[in-house]
Amino acid sequence: MPAVLMCLLLFVSQALAQSTPSPQAIVPSPPQIAAKSWILMDANSGRVLTEHNADERLPPASLTKLMTAYLVERELDRGNISLDDMVPVSENAWRTGGSKMFIEVGKQVSIRDLLYGIIIQSGNDASVAVAEHLAGGEGPFADMMNQHASRLGLSNTHFVNATGLPHPEHYSSARDLALLSQYIIDDYPEHYAIYAEKYFTFNDIRQPNRNRLLWRDASVDGLKTGHTDEAGYCLVASAERDGMRLISVVMGTSSEEARAQETQKLLSYGFRYFETLKLYDQGAVLNSPRVWGGEKNELRLGVDQDVFMTLPRSRSEELSARLDVRPDLTAPINLGERVGTLEVRLGEEVVGEQPLVALEAIEEGGLFKRLFDQVRRFFTNLLGGWF
């Protein structure tokens, strides 16, 4: 009798195990944020985890200086200026109102100090000084800013000045500012460390970074605060934990403390309930399909950038990938030419697509090789690949 009961219990437990679905990760609703607009985005995959009015055009205040600093970093990277270049301070720059770095008219200040003054001290005077140095004036510099905003795909952004001082035609959106921050982090990592500095001293005046989260959360390392009466209190922040980097933007909160607290809510939600995995490395060979009429018979295919995927925690086993390669590949094929699509699924849902590109160039083969391949391709298609 005990043996019969044991067998029966074993049978029932196995049946229950087979009929009970495996638990899925539970992701709660995003937190309620006391702001006009916000967004939370993974910096590597670009996936938006939560948003509200993210495309609404709003005054960005000193978040404008993210673009001002980005253009300085771009000119440094291109070798057009150096950190040690000295910039004369005009009366116009010196007289600019709002937050200041406290540069003095008639003196010269290095690009290095001005960049620190823009990012850490949010200096309007420093912003105008670099605008005049790089473009001859704030108007031409704003035109540069708008050209780069268009290049980067910031469709709800328009700049009138380098500082963020109020103007009816000066606006941006939470999504655009998150994208701009992504470019700042990716394009010029050697300068990104400045955004994590807590203090900067210039002209014997020590000023703190206005991003309170730099003191509260060791994972936060940027980016910028902003405030005007029209814009309210704004904050673009980025944090990295265990290889996962998030970017958050809150616009139009009620106070310095509110923008810090609301940002912390977003970051905590993202890190607690999501993870980002690196699926493929840039340049990794994912397939080698047949090529007809070329010097080589096979083409190495892959992706032209690292592929990341952000998903709810504990669901990585549900990921799958499918390669959709263009049929009957024929030489010539250029390096980097798109020849298919990498499709990533989470269960039955398509959660990402990435172009498949040629990792090498394949030139046309000789006349005999092309003729031989034509015959072989004909019989291959006729006989379903047996030939």
C-alpha cells in the first residue's frame, strides 16, 4: 500500500509539473512621475522603458548646453580646436545673465575651462564665449546647433541660443534630449567623465554640480540640470549598473528636490525590472551563404554594430533570432552592403531588427567562373539544392 501511494503521488506531481505553465517575469506599471514630460531609455539598445509626453516641445532651459558642449567636443575630436586654446572673453559674453562661470571681460580662458564651466557650473557666459569663438556669434552657433540636431534626428528641437535662456522658438523634447545624451556618451566618451564631476573652481570661485544624484547614487555619472520659470526644473541623468546604462529625462518638475526624486524613481524602476543583454558583437560572422558569379563562393555576413536587447528580467531564455538573407546573392557585393535582416523575438513578439551586412567585398569572378555558376545555379534551383 505505501508503494502504491508513493507511485500515485509521483504520477500526480509529474502531471502537475507538466500542466503548470512556467512563471514569467512580472513587470509592474511604471511609477507616476510629477513632471510635464519624461522618458526612460536604455542607452545601449535604445529601448524606451516608459515615457509620457516625450515628444512634446518644451523649453529646455540649460539642458540646451548638452548640445553646446556636444559641439565643443565634436570640434575637439576633429582637431579644429584643442583644450589649451585660449578664448578671449567679450563684453557680450561677460554680460550674459543667468548662471555664470564668472569669466572676466578682456581676459582669455582655455577651452578646457570653458567646457568644464558649461557642463558643471552651467555657465551662460561660458556658453556664449565658445559660441563666439567657434561660429563668430551666438546666432551662427545656434544655426550650427540646429544643423546637428537635424543630423542626429532630433525632430522636436530648435535652438535660438547657446544657453537655454527663454525664447518662444527655443524648444526641445524629452525624447530628443535622451537621444542627444546617447550621442554624447557614445561619440565622445573621453569627455563624458566631466559630467560626473561634483565641483569646479574657476577664478577662485568653487561651484557645485547642480545634479544632486551625483551625491546620492554612485551609479549616476551625468548629465545636466536646467531651470527657468518657463521650463520648471529639469534633469537629464544617466546611470550604469552591472553593465546596463539608462538615460532618464524629466522636464517641468516643481523644484530641485522634485527633479532628483522623480529621476530616482525612473532609474530604480528600470534597473529593478529590466536587463540589457549583448547579443552579437560588431563584425561577428553570423552566416556564410552561397554567392554566385564571384571570386569567392561564400560571403561572410554579420552586423555593423553591437546588438543589444533590453527585456524584462528572467526572460532571456525566451529570446530567439532568425536570419532573413536575400536569396540568390550575386557578385559583385560591396563591403557593408545590406543583404538581409536579423530578427530578434521574445517569445512570439518581434522585439528588434538589425540589418545584416556584408563583412567583406566580393568581386565578380572571371568569365568562365560566371558561366559555370550560371549553369550550376540553374540546376540547383531546378533540383532544390541537390546539385
